[in-house]
Amino acid sequence: MDFFKALIPGSILTFVVCMIMGAGHSTGGWLQIQHYHIQGHNLYWSWVMFAIGTGLSWMIMAITPK
């Protein structure tokens, strides 16, 4: 259940960091930030960053006492 809860902060972290770095036309090196154009909307996204952010969120949620 912690994994599913970690998807939300992982995706928010990815969205914010990719929008900031993508606005400067940076690919982020090994983060591989991609520019997507979907039905008139521009989006920057990195699956590597999403995996790292979700993993960190999952770890934090797993070690926190319930």
C-alpha cells in the first residue's frame, strides 16, 4: 500500500522538476527529460526521475512509523 501512496509525491516531484528544467530547454543529462506535445499542451517528463522520486517516496513512507 505504501507504494501506491508513493506514486503521488513521486509524480509531483517529477512534474515540478521537469517543468523547471524543461523551461530552460535542458535535457537533464542522464535524467533524459523529454518534451511531449499532447493535443495542444506541452509537457516535460522523465521516466528516470519518476522512478527515482517514487522510490525515494516509497522508502520514506516505508520507514515512517504508522
